[in-house]
Amino acid sequence: MYKILAIARNTFRENVRDRILYNLVLFALVMILSAVALGQLALGQERKVIIDLGLSSISIFGVLIAVFIGISLVYKEIEKRTVYALLAKPIYRRDLILGKYLGLLFTLLVNVAVMTAGLMLTLVYFGETGAQAYLRLLPAVYLIFLSLMVTTGLALLFSTFSTPALSALFTLFLWVIGHFNGDLLGIGKLTESAPLKWLGGALYYLLPNFSNFETIGSRNIIQSVAYSKPIDPSAIGWITIYGLIYSSLLVALSAAIFSRRDFK
């Protein structure tokens, strides 16, 4: 465990030095602050606009950070040939993969916290003083972070066997498809072809369902927070289990692929 944490710590330090990280976080904070101007255009709806745009910015830029840093986690070590020095030490390949994954997750956690603090300060500027208003943001931010865990797992998986460009393309493609995962099941039910119905059902369960992290029932989570509507805690529990299981499977698959790679 010590070795895994050491790799995670070094990965976090490397990520902190990455310029793209600061650019994305800065741009996300600018987007949150721009909600102030948009909120003033919507008379009486300032708070709702700020929360809506702020949480959306945290989600989108969190995905960009997960993708553009995650795709190079393994590839960079291979390209710079530092992987040889790492594997020459008494370190299992699966420990390297898990350490890289945890390091990027901690990077995302810090950046999501910074962006959330920026959103809260924006609400303070508009005179929001009740602690309940800020506590309502936390479930939505938590679910955003769970979705980023899955996105990071995808980026890590593709980085074990593909180039950064293709890894980014595959990850973003699955991220987009994952928001319309329910349509795959619906198409399978509408068709009369048994193979297509089977394929639609298989893809529905195999591909990551990112809509789970954005909607509970028929209600959008960000909209629920913006309009001060409660979020079902039991639903958050099931979503947490789904996110943890899917992320664990992605990391395990990444470790299995990386363990079988031949470095010569």
C-alpha cells in the first residue's frame, strides 16, 4: 500500500506542474464568474443561473481535466522510458496503474474543491448567507466527482494500449454515448430484430451510463439544486455503488492489459 500511495503522490505532483491543469481550472472559474453577468440579465433568477452554469462548468471542465491528463498517465511513462526504471524496482504493474489512478483522482478532487469554492464565493457576492444553500450544492458536486471517477478510469484504460490522441477520442466518444445510453435500450426494444435487441441490451449494460450521475428518475440533479429541490439520499447511495463498481472494473482491466504488455 505504501508503494501505491507513493506513486499516487508523485502523480499528483506531476499533474500540479502541468500547465493545462491551471488553464482549465482558470477558465472554469471565469465561466463561473461570468454567471454573475448572466444572472443580472435574468431578473429574480440570479441564484438559479449562477448554480446552473457553475455546476455545469465544474462538470465539463472536470471531464476535460480527467481526459487530457488521464490519457498521458501511462503513455508518458512509456514515451519517456521512465517505466523501465519503475518496473526495475520491486513494484507490481497493477500497483503502478492503481497509483496513477489515485493520483489523478486526488488532483481532480482538489480542482473540483477549488471550483466549488469559487461557485460558493459567487453566491456570497449575491448575498447568499444561509448554510443550507451551500450544503445543497454538495450532493450535486459529489455526483459530478463520481462521474469523473468513471471518466478517469476510461482515460486510464485507453492510455494503457493507445496513443494520447486516440485515447482522448475514445474516451470522449464513450462519454458522449454514455449520456444517451438509455436510448440504446429503447432502440433495442423497438426493433423486431432479435440480434439488434440483444446488441442494444448488451451495450446498455456494458457501456458507462453517465446519465445516472445527472438525473434521478426524471429530474435533472443540477436543476433540482438550482430550484432548491431535495435529492433522494437512497438514490445517491445506489449511484455511488454503481460508480465505484464500474471504476474498479475499469482500473482492473487497465491493470490486466498493462501487465500483459511487453516492454523491449
